[in-house]
Amino acid sequence: MKQRALYSLLILLLFSCLLAWLQPSTPAVSQASRWQKISPQGQRLTPWQGPWACVWDKQNKRLWEVKTDNENIHDGYWSYSWWQQTEAGLERGAANLGDCYFESTRCDSQDLVRRANQQRLCNVAGWRLPQIEELQSLLQSNDRAQQAKMAVDYFPHIKAGDYWSADHSQALAGAYQHLGQGALAINFYSGDITPLPYRNAAFVLLVSDQAPAGVEMTQ
């Protein structure tokens, strides 16, 4: 009898764990005080609404790109080499050494910046690579195992790899020293910041200083 009761309890426990694993997560209410979901058209959404394409940081007054898994230009799996062309025509970095589908050649960070601004993602322009301090501002404690140290309910599809910043002309060391300079990148899983060669394929998370219509800069 005791064995049967123990067996039943074990089955119930396993079933409860399975239900908890299958249930979609919802954003913690406390996170909503900082983060605001924004629709692809630039409209504000509640924490439980979707789909959303951007997240407004109420604390730092920045709009962040949200990654997808549907193979559009914002897919989280696409990678980019670091490359920049200034308005004066100056070039820096290594072009077309990442992997994506939306360019006839391979991809670099400038390709995503250009496409996001042409698209007017979330109905705003001014999309750019973030400074390393801006990327660091996304880091926060996360008690969920094997996930990024950030608000993952608002920022899905973040990969366990390096994300480019706009901070260039960084001296390289170790095995990369012979390549001279590169740009800083951050890993959202470890929180580590590393200078990488421009030619490396890394991920990109864009930011804009513009607020969508209906989102006050004071919010």
C-alpha cells in the first residue's frame, strides 16, 4: 500500500513539473515598471500582449530591437561581422563575413542597421549599434538556469554568444593580437566583455534613441 501511494505521489509530481514546463512564461509584474512592449507598428502593449518587435526601456529612455525566430531580418540566429561606413565615406571593420539570408552577399552589422532603418522598425528610425555601456544596462539577475542574464520575458531568442557594440578601435590580445584592432562585444549569459576582431561573426541587438508615437520620454 505504501509503495502504491509513493508511486502515485511520484506520478503527480512529475505531471506537475511537466505542466509547469509547458506553461508559457509571463513577465514578472516588477519588470513591467522598467520595460514596455512595443508592437511592430509602434503601439504600446501590455506585458501579456503580443506580438512585440521592440522594447522601450523606461529607465534609460531607449528603444531596443527584439529578436525573432521566423527568419526575417531580425532573426536571432543571424550573425554579422563588424563593419561601418561613415557619412564621410570612411570605412572601418570587415564587411560581409557574417551569416544571414537577407543579403545577396554575406552580412555585416551595417546591413542590419540599414535594413532596420529602411523598414522603420516599430515605426521609428535612428537604429544603430549600441555602446557597450548601453548593452551592459540590459544585464540583470536571472534565476532561470541556462538563460541570459536579462529580462528574457521581454527579450526572447538571445543566444549564448557575443553581441557587437559600437565601441571600435580596441586593441586585441592573445591569439587575436596579430589582427591589431577590433570592437567590444558582450555575452549576455556570462556578462563578459571581450574585444573581438572585426572579421568575427557575432550577434547584433540594435538600439534607437527615438521613442515610438504614444510613448512619452518621461515614461
